[in-house]
Amino acid sequence: MSSKTIALRILEDVFIGFTTLLMLAVAGVPMDWLLGLVAMSMREFKEFALFILFAALLLIHTIATSDTAP
């Protein structure tokens, strides 16, 4: 596996994880344990999760569309 494939797999896992957490938080699943762990309010956590989602998507796009040397 190339480093590009490994990086994409890691970013995909990060994207899926934060997407799942964000969807659960928006759906109303109790997140008190997580909010206590990261010391954030629910609003701050949702904003942080959205930031991570968009950052992961941009990194995935950048890596997938980059030219690799032969």
C-alpha cells in the first residue's frame, strides 16, 4: 500500500467517526460523557465536529486529486 492509500484510509476513518458522533448528537443521543471528557459545551462540540468533518473532506479531496510521481 502506498502512503497515499494509507493517508486516505486514516482520513476516511476520521471522517466516518466524527460524522457518526455529529449525527448522534444532532439526533439527541445523550452526550454528557463525551462533553465531560472534552470539556466542551454541546454547541462547541457540534462546531468542532463540523470543522473536523470539513477539514477531513478537504484533505481527502486534496490527496485524491494530487498527482503522484511515478
